[in-house]
Amino acid sequence: MAEYDIVDISQKFNKSIKQLILIASDCANDNLIFDTIKRKIKIAIDANPLILLQEGGIHIFEYRDYIKNDKFDELFLNTENIITGNDKDLIKKHTSEESEESINGLLSLIKLFREAWHSYSEKEKKIIKKNFKILLSEYCKYLSISK
């Protein structure tokens, strides 16, 4: 069985999120909203490099079948209500305010991809897919060592 290092996993996870932010910035229709998302994610990573992995990774994991089967068109077309009222209540109940902000930032980033998916070039889509696969892989590694 492979030995995984939580720091390495977290660094790879966060690096992929940062790469996704760079790609999303080119197609963000509302720079104010995008800047808010980017700021929330940066603050979260700076405050606790594990937070997005630990508390946001579950949202990537929920879409694992789409990601691992390379069904990104379906993923981004089916995520209109990626976070529901019940999910918001659950997030608030089990996380700190800092965690809630970072998770909302991650979910908002996913929504940005949904909204702009059709406008990305094939090269950009390939990079987006690769990074989502890395996020899923790193979260699965995290799950294997956190039990």
C-alpha cells in the first residue's frame, strides 16, 4: 500500500485549484464576483492549507463518476443547483465561518466553469479536466489516510 503525505496531497490539491482559478479568470463575466471568489480561496489556503482539501474535497468527490469517466460536459451542465438550501444548512452546522467561506468559494468556482464551459477552447477544457482529475485523485488519497 502506498504511503501518502498529507502536506504533499494538500499542496497538489491547492495547486490545481490555483490553476483552475487562472483559467476561470479569462472567462469570468463579472470581475467583482470572480475577485471575491479568488480572495476567499486565497484567504482559506493561507489560513489553513488543508481546509479546501478536508472540507471542500467532498464536493469534488460527489461528482467523481463524471470526473473519472471524462463526462465534463454532463458535469457542468448538471450543476446548476450545485449547492442547495439543505447543503448550506449542513455546511453551516458542521464548519467554522472560515470553512464555510472557503467551501462557498470552491463551489462558486465550479459554478463559473458551468457558466463558461461552452466558451473554453479544447485546449483549456483539457487543462480543466486534468486539474479536476488531480483534485479527485488527491482527495481520494486524503480519504485513504484519514481513516
